Amino acid sequence: MKVDKDTEFPTDMFILKSSKDSGIAFVDTLNLDGESSLKEKRTVPKIQEISEDDILNFDGEIHCDVPNENLEKWDANIQSP
């Protein structure tokens, strides 16, 4: 799913690529924690370098933490065949 600026999206999404070359995305968590400041999130550098077409055609699995209340830490692994 591609998310555009100022668009709401589910909180359990894995950010694969950012429109910024640095791989940074800013996320508003106001509905989750009441804080109005944007949170800086980073993509995985190796994935950020991949073209958007290659990401859309990705064949593999992402294994991640189950949903929980921790907004500060989240672990995931990407496995491709």
C-alpha cells in the first residue's frame, strides 16, 4: 500500500521506502498517544535504495512483532526466496 502525505493509515504498517532520499518518514501518532509532535521513522537503508517498482513486485515474507502497546520499539525481519 502506498501512503501519501497527510493520509491516515493503519499503525501496524512496515515502512519500506520514503519519498525522501534519507529514508526518513514523519508519522503523526496523535490518535495513539495524544502527542501532537511528528515522530521520525526510518526505512531500512538497503531497502530504501531499491526502486519503487521492485518493492511493488517484492516476493517474500516479513516476520514482525505481534501488536502491542509499545510505540517506541518494533522488530521485524524480511526474508526473500
